[in-house]
Amino acid sequence: MGASGSGKSTLMNLIGCLDIPTKGRILLMGKNIAALAPSGLAAMRGKLIGFIFQQFNLIPTLSALANVAIPMMFQGVPSERRNARASQLLGMVGLGDRVHHKPSELSGGQQQRVAIARALANDPKIILADEPTGNLDSTMGHKVIDFLKELHKKEKKTILMVTHDERLAKEAERIIYLKDGKIIKRG
Amino acid sequence: MIADYLKFSFSNLKSRKLRSYLTMLGIFIGIAAVVSLISLGEGLRYAVSSQFGFLGADLIRVNVGSAFGPPGSSTPSNPLTTDNINQIAKLNGVRMAAGRNLRQVKMTFNGKTSFAMAVSMPDGRERKEIEELIGYSAAKGRMLKDGDRSLAVIGASLADKETFDKEIVPGASATIQGKPFTVAGILKKKGSFVIDGAILLNEDMHRELMGLPKDQYDFIGVRAANLKDVDAVKGSIEKLLRKKRNVKEGEEDFSVETAASAISQIDNVLVGVNIFVFLIAGISLVVGGIGIMNTMYTAVLERTKEIGILKAIGAGTQSIFSLFFLESGILGLLGGIIGIALGVIGTLMLAALGRSIVGTDLFQARFSPLLLLGSLAFSFLLGIIFGVAPALRAAKMHPVDALRYAK
């Protein structure tokens, strides 16, 4: 939690291995990721972390299936296994009948569910969700939150969500408050 | 892995079809120009060497006058003689030497008149040698024999329905220079206007018809005993004739041609043409390459956010580089493929057009596999060379900056 400019996204980028700190260490699964080279960071992102963004960030030219399958391509998973897993994941998020649709042919909620399926593609330990409901109406937003909670319970995924919405934050088991780049309160 | 990347890169190009085609334009114009002009040049080279009956590599031809090409329709000032033939025949490495005459004649058949080249055939053993050397054979009827009078064998295109509005078959009567002849046979088509448009007559008949003196020849056909001796024989004929005709080296009023020397003369012309073609095509290809670079830089900029997303979901520097690098390689390669296709079609059309307008077989298309494969490899190379810098830019992007990038 935190107001805009409080450093939520920066923290998320650091945990997500998208960025490295100018000083200090970041331990992720016991490994200091601040010391990793770009290729090492990419490998961590690919295997350990799944991202869900506020703007969904799907690749517009690819079908839902291809969007979900693409993280597996970078991990060298053969195409048959990729596609099988991608359609299984899309089925799980309730888009089994939309696999060949392009993002532009899907509603916001559907797009975010494709993004969730994509985040799960490489079976990551951690899912980082940056304002995942920010672009959705409240009904759709709740569905997404429910889905994330279910993932946490059933699949034992760690879910780290950034939000400035108090009501959403209440759904979490722990809340960390940030202000001006510092943790001011942890629940 | 590579196959997956290729598929991804290809689908990206497909999603921007118009831009991809425009980018490839520069490449395929260059490649098409190279393919068509080189192929036409090759065709010309082949046509010229076959035109003059120089397909036999062991054939040496002695012409009077230094001009390259078939001896003309006028009497040379200092013609070749029977003595010359006998002297050449005695030279080391010579298997056979035969004098021949070649004149333009008027042939009339079916009320129509056409010009043709009447060429004399020697008697005896030399007849067989010449037939073998040039590859004369009768498609219909028979070849001439010693002592045949008022008989002619004509080339395939003269016998064609198109020449006299009526096909000529063996046994038909025609007049040559106003004198009646019977057609004994039709030559097998060779694809050379000299042979296909020729009238073969026995030497005595030819002389009588053209009013040529007994002891003069327009050219001498010489066959070397061994293929490897061709150059040596050519040298000794030149030496002999310089002495007999009393001319200094460099001032010869005759020429001794071999298949190799005929082709090298054409090559001299073609080298100039080829350099010009390569220069023009080179400029076009460099411009095409820069076009690819420009398109790829634009693509990198446009897809900054996509690069950020791909990086976030686990794409490393190398993967991003490969994706963009392959894309430019595909642009080059596709440009090359289209260029080759256009070049081949263009060449065939140009050759057909040339043949129908000028009416000679000099316009031919000959495609060397090396040229086609080389063009393909070169266009791919061009794509990847000009793709390196944009791909590096894409690969080096910082994921956070790229993700934050708004169009």
C-alpha cells in the first residue's frame, strides 16, 4: 500500500528482477539478486516470477494462446507442451473458448485473465501483481482478486500485490505500507 | 528454439505487411537486376558461341579479314587458297582442314522470297568431319553426298511454315539465286540462326551458283587431333599464315578463332556490362539494406513496450536480439526470393521480347544455379548485417524503461 510516488512499483521492479538497486542487497529465495548480470536476472524472471500488470500488457499481434505460451518459449519448452499447458491455463481462468482470440477481441477482464494465465505459465513461486484491478470495473476486479486468492490457497503461490485501494488490500494476509521509499508500517 | 523464434519473427512481419513489402522493395529490385542482366548476359554468351558453330571445343576457324563473326557476303581482298588448306592440314596436331564458302543468297519457294546463308560442304572425308564437328544432321530426308547436283539441305527455320508460308519437306522444289534446286533434307534444329537459317550446297554447286573462282575460300574449318592441342594448333596456323601472307604479327589480315577465343571476346564485352550491372545493383542493395535498418529501428521503437513485456516474462538479452535479428534476416531473404522470382520472370520476358522484336536467338535466358543461390545468400546476409545494430538496441533496452514507454 502507498500513495503514488511512494516507491511501490520500484520495490516491485526490484523484487521482480526487472531492476537492480544502486546499493544494498535483495535476497530472493536466499540469492542476492542485486549482484546478478542481466542474463541471470532474466533467468530468475522467467522461472521464479510471474507478472500481472495494470494495463494487462499482452502482445497485441498474438492470440490468447500464444500470449500464454510465450514465456515458456523463452525457457525452451517444446511447442506441443507449451500449447497444451497454455490451453489448460486458459481453461482454468475460464477462457477455454477464447484461445484463438487476439487481445483486441477480448474484454478488459478477459485480457487480465489471459495475463494471469501467462503469469502462471512457467509455474512460478511468486506472482507480482501491480494494480491488477486498476483498469477493471469492480465486479471484474473482484473476480480477479478471488482468483488470485484461490491461486494462493490451492497452488500455494506467493502473491505480492501493489495497490492503493484500501478495500482490496484488506483481502491480503499481510499489508506493507510505503511512504517516500520507506516501509512505514507492516501488518 | 530457432524455429519458434523464426515463427514469432515471421508473424511480426506479417502483421505489418505493407511496410515489410516496401522494405523489401530495395532488396528485390537489386537482386532482380542482377539476376536478369547476368542471366541475359549468360544467354548471350551461350547464344553467340552456339551461333557460330563453336560448340565443338576442338574446332578452329580461320577467317580472312580480322572481323569477328561469320564471314561476310563480299569477296575478301586476299582470300584463302587450296594451298593454305593443304599446308594447314599438314601441321602437327591437325586432324583435318576444310575450306568453305559462305554467301548470302535469295531463296524462293511458294512464291515467296527470303534471304539465307548458303554454305559450301567439302567432298570426301572432310564432309563427314565437318558434319560431326558442327553437329549437322538431317531431321528429315538425308544429308548431301559427294556428286549431288542441284540438291540442297536446308536449316530448320527455313523449312518452317513461317518463312515461306508453307512447310518445306524433302523432295520440294525451290529456287536459289534463280536456279531450281530440290530439297534433299532438313537439318535438325540447333537454336542458332546461322545453322537453322543455312542452306548447305556441295562446293562445286556453290561455286557455280555464286560465280566464285576455283581456288578461293572464305574460311577454313580446322579440327585439332587433341583437345589439349587446340591452342598450340591455333598458334602454328597463325605463324604459317603470317609467313604465307607476308604480314607481321599484330597486323594480320586474317584471324584464327577457337571456341575459347570466341567466348573470351564475348566475355570482354560482358565483363564491362557486368561491372556496370553490379555497380547499379550494389547501390540498390545498399539502399535496400539501409531500408531494412530503418524499418528495424522503427520496429524497435514501436515495440519498445513489447520488448519490456517480453523481458518481464523471462526473455533474455540474447532472445530479444535473436527475435529482431531474425526478422531483418527474413526481410533480406524474402526480398531475395521475390527478387529472384522477378528476375527470372523478367529475364524470360525480356528474352522473348528481344527475340520477337529483333528476330534473333541472341536473346536467351540462362540461369546459373550459383547465381541464384548466391543472390539468395547475399540478400540474407544483407538483411542480417543491417539488422545487427537495431537488434542490439532492442536487446540492450532496460526492462523497466521499456515497460514504462508509452506510444
